[in-house]
Amino acid sequence: MSLVDPVYAQWLMADCLWALATDAAGDARWGSTGMVKVRQTRLATRADAEAEAARQLAFMGGPLAIDSHLLTGTWAAFRGRVITITGNRLGYQDGKDVFVLGAEDDRAAGTSRVTVLVRL
């Protein structure tokens, strides 16, 4: 009987499949005090998960600011995700990737107050 790598066996038995992404610059700067994010999504392939992880790692570098937007639709499901917002002012004309901190959906009005982190 051949032995299975324990990490691979753990991956196979997990409730969901997972991919790990690290940022060498962040690791060097923050060490063990750095932030670890775990995100469970509906992405079907490992390549898609790795691409999303790389997108989030690229977004988190540099100074950040908190913005609040009144958007149409419901956005509560997007908490903890990076989305692109396009608007006609405040530097959003070409679209900006933002990290959704929170969203308060008003289903009666069809709008949502979305609070985001945005790179300066």
C-alpha cells in the first residue's frame, strides 16, 4: 500500500477544497503578526481560487481608505470580497477594486449602503 502525503489527504477530506496564497513582501514585513484570511467561495477550480487569492493579495498592498456608497441592488452577500465599483466621480470613473467591509440592504428602496476599503 502506498502512502498518501498527509497534506494532500487533508485537502481531499476537507469540507471544501482549498488553495493557499501567500505574499512574500507581506510575510517579510509582518511575520507572524500578519493577517490570515480564509474565504470560502463557490469557485469550482483550484486555478480560479488561486487567481482570486492573487487578486486579493494585490489589492491589499499600499495605503487604504474607507469609503461608503449608496448602490442599487443588494450587496450584503459581498461582505469580505473584492468587487469593482464604477462611478462618475471621486476617482471611480475607470472603475476601482474595493474590499467590501459591510453592506446594509434596504430591500424596500432597492438600494444598499456599502462600506468599502479602497486603495489610495
